[in-house]
Amino acid sequence: MARKTKATEMAEAKHAGGLSKAWKFGDDVDTDAIIPGRFLTINDPKELAKHAFEGVRPDFRPSTGDVVVAGENFGCGSSREHAPLALKGAGIKCVIAKSFARIFFRNSINIGLAMLECREADRIADGDILEIEGNTIKNLTRGETYEAAPLPAFLAEIVESGGLIEYARAMVAKKHKGKKK
């Protein structure tokens, strides 16, 4: 029987759940690179996902739970909500970057896509296997651990709720439940 390599063991563990493959990008990745403008008539996240990074990385076909890793100013450009929607539709668990364009950051939070700002994102390579728990990113490929900046509590609640609409629904339901007593 052939002996398993560490890479094979990690790949098997990833498919068992909890681990994420890194899809690496550089600095200043704009929303046009994430989802080209010609697809802005599409509003279905799964359909948008088919075209994510089409012009800059045609091999982008993540598995559910994978992560996008980038440098500075990820999501710059237009304020289109289609960019984070395409990533969420592709099954991306979160985006890890050194910094984000503010409107992309907020649009992502509003749809429930987690954002982790990590100054050490450049230490993560394409294809690295990551384990993410809260603000801690463990790079199992390199044997390193990084800390991301924590989200303010109310933003974390929005992400955990699945987005702003779901968060608001829960708040309204909670308020109405309290009135029925």
C-alpha cells in the first residue's frame, strides 16, 4: 500500500470539511476583474459565480468553503454588489486580504460574506490549505498561524445571520416576540 503524502492527507481532510483551499490574487483587484461588467444583468449568485474572475483567472473554480486571498485594496472600483455576490455564489467562505475597498467590504458584509483583514495575507500562497476559526487563520501547508483584525460585534452578527436582510428579519421577529408576552 502506497504511503500518503502530507499534501494528500490535507486534500482528504479538506474534503471532509472545515479546511479551505486558498485562491491567491494580488493588489488592487477591482470589481471588474471579479465579475466583468457584461454580466451585470445577472442577479442569481450561482450564475454570476460561473463568470467570477473569468478574464483574469479562467481556472477559478473553487469548491464550497474555499477562500480568496489577496493583497491591498481588494474590491476597488465600482460599488457593484455583483462582485461579492459572485464570490458567495461560488461557495467562497471568506475573503482574506491585507485591505479592502470600503464599499466592497460593506457590500460583502451586507450579503453575509465574511471579510478578514490580515496584514500577513501575503504569506499565504495559491493552493495553501487553511483552517479558519474566528479571526485565526492556520496555514496547514506552511505550518503558520496569522491573526486577522476582528470585526466589530454588530458586523460579525450581520455576517453570522447571513446578511443584512436576514439580520433585520431576526431583529424584527425578536421585537415582535417580546411584544406577544
